[in-house]
Amino acid sequence: MKKVMVLTYWKYREALVQTYTLPYVRLLLKHLPQGSEVILLTLEKAEDPMPPELMAMEQERLKAEGITWLAHQYRPFGIRSLLGWLGLIPRLAGYVRHEKVTHLHAWCTPAGGLGYLLSRLTGRPLVVDSYEPHAESMVENGTWSENGLAFRILFRLEKWQSQRATAVIALTEGMQRYALEKYQARFDRYFVKPACVDFDQFDHAAPRDPALVQKLELNHKVVAVYAGKLGGIYLEEEVFDWLKAAFDYWGDRFRAVLLTPNPKAEVDRWCAQKAIPENVVSTQIESHHEVANYLRMGDIALNPVRPVPSKRYCTSIKDGEYWAMGLPVMLPKGISDDSEIIARHRIGVVVETLQPESYQPAMAAMDQLLQEDRLALRKRIVAVGQQYRHFNIAEKIYQELYA
């Protein structure tokens, strides 16, 4: 019997737990010996608490699956989080010993920092999953300063966890070179698992919802869809430059559906600034289980990841979801392995630069792709997506690690 403590740095209700962590946790549990258990740690934000009765229901439901959910308070990286860790780490270390936890399995490097400290205190082996640069990425996208405390803490913890981990599950093959150069870390057990997708949740052949088509006025339109935030690790102004270029290319045939938590007023302001007619872009906020229905409206998908150097070693779950829906993706050059996959298999368009002169050729290339038989194009995209994003990839890794 094994007990694996899965460490995250997110709150339970975040999509990163619900759609990016829990499906993998269930796969991991599937390959543990009979009678084993997974303990899931989340960090909950005080300003957005889950009602106690709902939390109790979720804990009971997870317990029936063999998953014990522990919730502790979240603190942003920096001096406050360090002070919080002074109390949290000893309690967690005591829990690990008392519950006879056999493995620590951290999701991404901020949680890997917790995992490193617990591993040092308890001697338990550490696996770092979804292993990618986070500290340098936060500097590159302007969120942190290179001289700031948050960067220096996390970068040091990334180095230490890389050198201590018994195995890492990275998002790209190139992360192995990055770890050697930045952290002086070499790995005996190095696996590559991009952000995988449950293809059963996305039916690319299903028809569009007629009511939704009518509501959004999408009949006989070329529709671009985007699901995600604007700003931060994603581009913002450049997204509206793309949309303006698309409107200039397709004219009134073009529409965009943005599934974004950004305020509608903010989107409207950008559209006005870029002279995009207000009826061209609609803003929706939907729960994740509704995303597939909205993606089905699309002919094109956008993934405006900010192309900073560290993004070469990361991956985006968005592309997997887009591919599962058979959507050709438009994204910048140098993003994960995805830019190369898209160019090599002709399942989208890679925008060479973030300059306006690159946008019109990109729209023309996308238009040429859309001239292909639509069903055949979607099937080809889904097939490529399954090759690079199917959960089978993760399943084989967890089986090798834990079976």
C-alpha cells in the first residue's frame, strides 16, 4: 500500500485543480496498489472561502474515491508566504509522518518548494509534476522583479527541488537542458507529459447549438474563439490587434467569442481603441463544463501566450482542448513544442512576430487552411491532438512511477 501526498499551490475550485490536477490524480490513483490513498493539498484564499457545508460534501465525495482533501490557507509568494510556511511546514511534516505518507508529488514548482521542504524534513521521496520554469516566467511577463524577494525565494527553491527530486515530469523535452543550465540539476528519471486532455469530453463532430448560434449571431460567419485571461502571461493589446487584422481581412463575415474573466468594459474599451465594431466581439464567462459548447462555435482558436523565453519550456492546456475540438490554432512563435507541432502538421498558423505586418499573412494562411474540407480538417487536427495530448501519455508515466 502507498500513500501519495499531492501538493498544489491553488484553491480547490480553480480550473487548475478541477481540470488540470484532479484528472491526473485519478489516473495516478488507478495505478497505485490496491488499498492505497492519495492526499490532495490545496491552498484556499481567505477572500473566496468555500462554504463549510459544500467543503464537507466535496471531502466526503473525494474520500469515496480514495482521495483525502486537505485545505490550508493560501499566501502569495513572498515574505507573507514564508511566515505562513513557518507554521504550515511543521504541521504538514507531522501529518506526513503520522499518516505514513510514502511519496510527495508536487504540481508545478511553487508547490514543489513545499515538497522540497517536506522531503528534507521527512525523508520522503519527491516527484515534481508539470515541471516548468515559474520564477523566471513571472519576471519575463512583468509580474515580478528580478531583484524582488518572491523571485529570489522561488528560484532558489526551484534549484533545490530540482536537485533533490527522485523524478520529474516535465512539460517539454527541452526543460532538461534548462534545468542543467539554470539549476545544475541532472535527472535519473525524466519524463515528458504535456498538458493532456480528456478527449471524451470534447465531441468535435457534434453540431453547433442553434440557440447559441442565434444568440451570438454567428450564422455564416468566420468565428474565432478564445478561452482564458487577457494580460499577465497572456497578451492583451496584441489580441485586439489580431482581431482587428481578422476583421480587416474577412470584413463583416468575422466574429470573435472571448470566454474571459476580464470585465466586458475592458474588452469594449480595447475594441473601441482598435476600431473594431462592437458587434464583432462578444464576451462570455462560462463554467468549464460549458466551454466545449462555446468552442464548438469556432472555426479558429486563439492562444495568445506571451512569447517570453521561458514559455519554450511550458505548455498550454488550451491547445489540447482546441485540438480536441478540431480547431486550427493561431499562436505566436516559440511557445512550448506547440508552435513546431502546428507548423509541421499544418493544423493552424504560427504568427512569426507581434508586429502588424505579420498579422495579415497569418490571416491569409488561416483562410487557406479553412478552404479545406472542414470535416477532414477537424479529424486531422483531432488525430494530431491525440498523438501529443492524450491522457495515455500520463497514464504510462504514472504506471512506471507507482505501479
